[in-house]
Amino acid sequence: MLPQRIELERPAEWLRWLAESPDGYRQLAVQAGGLARATFRLASARCRAHGDAVPTLRELEAAAVLLAAQLGMTEGFPVSALLASDCEQQGLVVIRPLQSATASNDAPGPPLTRAS
């Protein structure tokens, strides 16, 4: 496995190494110590390669799908919400979507009007 410094400083290079190595994704899962952390590291590197800082839940889901496919896990892969919760319990930040106004218990605010 490449040094973690490369993962953090040159994420595109690290992602290319994962994709080109016959067992790169398996090494990631073993080194990370679990699927949640491996999925987070993959999502985080993909975000940094595109200039973002923190992965969203959707990006975590995409990384989970890729990791599951690469590890041959067609069944039994945890639901993304559980992965996100597991990441958060480990102190890893994942951006979750905002709840819609209809899902909240707050009363709706005053109607919006156009400025004159």
C-alpha cells in the first residue's frame, strides 16, 4: 500500500494506484480496519481529487458500491446510512442531506413575497 501521505496529498495518484493494483481495494479494506473507514477513505480521496473537502452521503454511497464491487461483495454490504453512522461514530465527518420542510415538525414560516 502506498504511504498515507500520498493518499492525503495526491489523492488522484492514490486512486489510480488502487484501481491499477490487483489487490489495492482489498489492501485498503484490511489496512482501514473495516468497511466504514475504507469506504470513507475512498470517498474522501475522490472528493479531494475534485477539490472538495468532506464527502456527502451520496459520495459515501458511490464509494461503497465501488468498494463492494471490487471486493466481490454482491450481498450483505451495509446500508449507506449505517455506514455513515459508523463513520460518524469513528469521528469521520459525512455531509448528510437536509431534511425537507415537510419532514420537520416546525411550523412553516411566513409566505415569501417578491421585493419591490
